Amino acid sequence: MYAILDIETTGGQFNEEGITEIAIYKYDGHEIIDQFISLVNPEIPIQPFVVKLTGINNAMLRSAPKFYEVAKRIIEITEGSIVVAHNASFDYRILQTEFRRLGFRFQKQTLCTVELSKKLIPDQESYSLGKLVRALGIPMADRHRASGDAMATVKLFKMLLAKDVEKEIVKSLVKTEIKSGMSPKLLDIVENLPSKTGIYYIHNEKGDLIYIGKSKNIKKRVNQHFTGTTSKCKKIQAEVYTVSYEETASELIALLKESEEIKVNKPIYNRAQRKSIFQWALYAQKDEQGYLALLLQKADGRKKEITSFASLQEGKNTLFKITDKYQLCQKINGLYDTKNACFKYKIKECAGACIQEESQETYNQRVTEFIEMNQFENENMIVLDRGRSVEERSAILIENGIYKGYCFYDLNYQVTNVEVLRNILIPMQNNRDVRQIIQSYLRKNKVWKIIKF
């Protein structure tokens, strides 16, 4: 649980400032579950430059509650939470100072979105809240007021959580929760999970990741792990302490995140998926007669593949469909073993390339058409799909045939402005697996829209 906050102060000498306004949003990593916003009477004058900056003046605060009157509510809403703020050392110091004046020791673990942003969104011109959210296309209202700045920090933090592929933020939270409580039962863990599409992370009692998975229904899939009788399921059941998750809405993003994060985090029970998950590939090569053959072979990184498959059977099924769709020859594609004409020729569905009745030029033209339709080389496109809420959509960026990453966005401006898009993008590795995940998904599923540029 996170308490994301912003504080406005009177200004003045170090450790003599007073709070004029405070906003706290309690955030569970997915949505805001509680909030507290209030002006505060600091009982000391506000510096003129602060009045000009925030618009808060002494007259506005005369009838506002004093800090001791809101202190209990602040303790309640931050209970069991990590305090998150933009330049957290300032806000945390101000809170500690105010509580110290009341004779209370306020102690919390903190996270600073300035430091996280420098690590996860490098090379920005400025890390001030206003300039950073503008560069990321995050809408912001009431700048230099506690509620507006705190809400912008919530949106920024949500983006930072998504960009944290190594899951350091989530692991830190899990370790904090483990220290403060007893292990929940498997039934309790499942009960708190959503029946939505996304990624789930199974942690042991040290907070370490032991398994990463994706599902269209997170709750149902985790329950299968907890009720399964395989040796892997039994090991997970014995070691699980808690399960965290990230909703993606888009199944394609879930597939891509699962592939990348398993390779990055190397959970002990994801051994098989640490390597390439596509072991079979489709290659094009000319046969002795000069016809372009589409051949299904064991994947070989030294050769240029057209597309690849998780299993031999998936590859065969797809190759049969390709052969039918483009009116190719089963014999040339290695699907029909004979010294004479292929079966399709006998039923008049093959033009006779297998016995050299069709010219290499016309046959190879259809094969080339298929290859060009199924390769990302030099292609620029944005794949748009569902988001995690009604207002939101997801985007996957491919530039010059290279997968750059994905993002979630609220405003069309964020995806139509390339510089903003690059800033909000969660960068991902461009490897053989992700290219094939995208190709395979687009081959079998519909997305909302594909923009080519």
C-alpha cells in the first residue's frame, strides 16, 4: 500500500516552515482506495513568494483546521503504507517536524518519484513535477496546489510501476508487508486477486519472485496453481507467501511482459521460459528447380526466419493454411512426400509447380507476397488496443521493424506526438520471442486499430 502525498508550506527558514495544505491518496498499486485533502492553518504567516506561487493566502487559512486537528487522520491514512512523494525528503521532513512538535514520532518508509524517474525515465531535461508530467503527456490540474500535484504524482507513480521491469518497487513493498504481518492462507490470496487480464507474480516469504505468469483471468489461473497436483504446483503451494499482480487489459501486452520479465527476473519455477519459447521456424529457400520453398525447421539463429512457432504441430498447421491461402504446393513446402505431383495437383488445387508446369516466376511471386506480409522489416506501426479503464487505451510501438515497447495512454496527443510517446513508453527488449509473439497474436486475434506510419 502506498500513501502518495503532496504538501504546500508557508516557506521560511529550514525546519520553521508550517503546512498550509496537504493531500494524500492511498493507492494499492492499481487504484486509489482512500483520500484526504485539507487546507491547514499553520499559525504563522505565509511568505509572499509562496502566496504568489500557490494562490493560498493567510485569509484563506484563518478558519482551516490546525495541524493537531488533522494529525489523527494523517496517521490513519498512512498506516501500513510506504510514503511516496515527488522530492520525498522535503515532504517527509515537513511531516516529521509537525508531528515532532506534537511529541509524536512519525516514521515511515519512503519512495521518491524524482529518484525513481531518473532511473526509469532517463535523459529528461527536467525532473521538476510540472515539466516531467508535461513531457510525459500526463494531464495536470491545479499546479502548486496539494491535490493537483498529488494526483499528478499518482499518475506518474503508476507509470513508474509499469516501467519497473525488474519489479524492485513491488519487491520492496512485499518485503515491507512480510515484516509486518503473518502469512495469508492460499484462499485469502486468491480472494484478493482480480478476474482480469494481466501478469501475476508469486513471491516467497523473503519477497523474492519464484514464478511469473500471465492470464486472461488472474484469479482463476492462480487458483489453478494452488489446487494443481503437478510437482511444480506443489512446490509453489509450499513456498508461496503472497501474490502481486499488474493488470494489462491487453492480452498481447500480457504475453510480451511475461516473456520479458521472466528473462529479466529468472524466477526459479519459470526455467523453461527463460530461453526462447519459439523452437520451430519457417524459412524460405530455393529448391533445385528454382522454386521458393517454405520449410519448417528447428529454429537457427544464424538463418533469417520468416516467422516461428512454439511447437512443431503449430508450425505444420500454420504452413498448411499458408499453402492453401496462397495456392502453393504441398510437395515443395515439404508437407506431401512424393516423387510425382502433389495431392493438391490431383484435385486441381495446385497449378503444377511440383512437376514444373507452373513457372518459377509466377509461383515465387506468391511466396514473396506471403513473406512481405509476414515480416516487420522496415515497418513502422502502432498497435492500439484496450486499456485498463474506459478512458484508457494501450499502444505497442514498432519502428523500422524493431519492437520498442508499450504504454497506456489517456489522450490521443500522447500517441500522435512521437516525442511524448517515446517518453511514456515502457521500453522492452527486441528479441526473437517478442517479434514472434506480436506476429502470432496479430495473425490470430483482432486488435482495436493498427496505425502505420
